[in-house]
Amino acid sequence: MLPATSKLCAAISYRHLRNMTGLRRQAAVAISQELSRLAWRSPGPSTWIHQVRRKSSLLSSRLEEKPFSEMEMSYIKQGEEALQKSLRILEDQDGWKTETVAGNGDKVLSKVLPDVGKVFRLEVVVDQPLDSVYGELVDNMEQMGDWNPNVKEVKILEKIGKDTVITHEKAAATPGNIVGPRDFVSVRCSKRRGSTCVLAGMSTTYGAMPEQEGFIRAENGPTCMVLRPLAGSPSQTRLTWLLSIDLKGWLPKTIINQVLSQTQVDFAKHLRQRLAR
């Protein structure tokens, strides 16, 4: 297999509003209340994508009010860009081709985009409520290496506000060393609005984490995971994972394309096992 081809798209944990004081706390609460009033009327992709993009843009328009440094604002905007690009890709339903369908219904689709390359889309249903899935992928992100054999380590390098985080990820060793060690530095953006969560990200540069000896610095993104309660069954969660990776170096595209879809299906299996425990 080729686990290094998969940079898992996890998101962030963050401080709650109780850690904010004064006007910043009041402003954040007001924004949260405003966004909470917007209802999700349909499970269709065009509806929830439109709502998340609208709410995300509303929050982004108010970022300038917060005392972030110029560099922090740059990372926040990169995360927002990853989110918007990912949702635009998912919103376009044309051109997707089936890569694989597992016996349990897990499905991987793919399409080729002129400015991105080949992207993969995992569609699965997890028999756990959204809060459980969200908690594992966001709050316990740094524990991903404990249950996903494709990941050696996930480390949070910096948290910026409540929605943005910089991470460093190392892919696990591949059997037979088919692919040399890869690592990723990413900016992550997490948006939770009503009953839908979007965890988006893309590669970035971070001065405190230059390229590491023995690793090839690969790139990912735009990428994201979307979590929604299954229509009619709130105890189950529909997970959509958009995956886009450039491993760098020389690797046959045919091998990468064959293995990426299986890597996504394997992720769903390992996530279910983790949640079941």
C-alpha cells in the first residue's frame, strides 16, 4: 500500500468563548448567536455548501476587528481560502467518476481539475453521532497516529483564534519503503455552523518548521472534511472527505491514483474502529 499518499484532513481544537473577555467576548457571542439563527433547510449539497460559505464569509469579514498580527491574519485568510476552494469543488456535481465502492456502501469518486489536478472524494456514513466524530477529528487530532496506521504523528504548532491552527504531520512508513518518508505543514480552518461542520486545510510555510532531514515536504490542498447528521437518523453522521495531494518527487501517477481511493476507504474503517472503542 501507499499510506504516505494520504495526508489526513483533520482540523483543530480551540479555546472556548469563556477565555475571551470584554468586547471581544461580546462580539464573539453576538456573531455566534447571529449564525445560529440560520437554519439548514435541505441536506442537498448546494444548500449546505451555500450556507457554510455565506456564514464563513460573514465571520471572515469581521476578522479585522480582532488584534491579530499581520502573519496571523495571513494564516487565517489561507485557511478561509482552503475552505472556499474546497466547497466550490464539492458544489460542482459534474464530472465525478466512481473509483471504488466498498461492500458496506463506502464510495470514492474522483475528477481532474485544471488548476488542482486529480482530487478524490470519499462518501461514507458512520454509525456515531456528529459530536463523537467531530470530537475525534478535531479535539483529539493529535491522537490520530494512535489509531490510523497511515499516520505517524500529528502535532499542533500554533493556534490562531478559535478557528485556525498550524499543524505538522508525518506519514507512517510504507511497507517495502515504496514511498520515501513524507511530511506536511498545513493551515487548518474549522467551521461549525448549526448541524454541519467543515474542516478545511491546505499546505503552508511556517518558519519554526523548515524541511526536516530524512523527509520530503509534500503538499496538500485544498482539502476538507464535511460532517452532517444523516437525514432522518441523527445518531449517524455523513462524512465527505475531499482529498488533494502532491507528494513531490517522482512517483507513477497510476500507482498513486490506484492507492489513494483505497487509503480513503481504509481511513473510514479505522475511524469506525476507533469510535466503536
